[in-house]
Amino acid sequence: MNAAGKSLRLIVEKWLAPTPAMQVRVTEFGRTSSNQRRYVRIEALRPAGPLAIFFFRHDDGSWNVFPPKTDMPAMRAYPLAA
């Protein structure tokens, strides 16, 4: 799916389904300390109590509820020329 299909607004509507009676707000945003990726904490005030979900920005520009895969160190072996 392209990034336009996973904008922050659309993904918040999908997960929290805000209504005039149950509004949502951004309560925290920033970058992760490990790899400097963006995140946003959205909170919905429900009758049962507040509900908060973290959303993470991925390399393709989409937002998801799971963090992007971290880059792992890699080592590559090249055959020696004979």
C-alpha cells in the first residue's frame, strides 16, 4: 500500500474511530532514541477511560501501530580473485 493510503489521519480513524462525543488528541510526539524515527501518541477520551496508541512513521511515509524494522549490522564476504 502506498503512503497516501496510510496517512496518520486515516490510520487514527481506523484504530480509534473518533466521533464528536469521543474526540482524539495528540499527547506526545518526537523521535525514538534508538534510530531517530518519528512517533506520535494519540489519546482518545472514552466513557470507559482514556485509550492511548502510539503510531510510528515508516520509511515509505506510512504510519503504523508497530515500529519500523531496525537496520541490523550486516557483513558480506566477497570471494578472493584467483
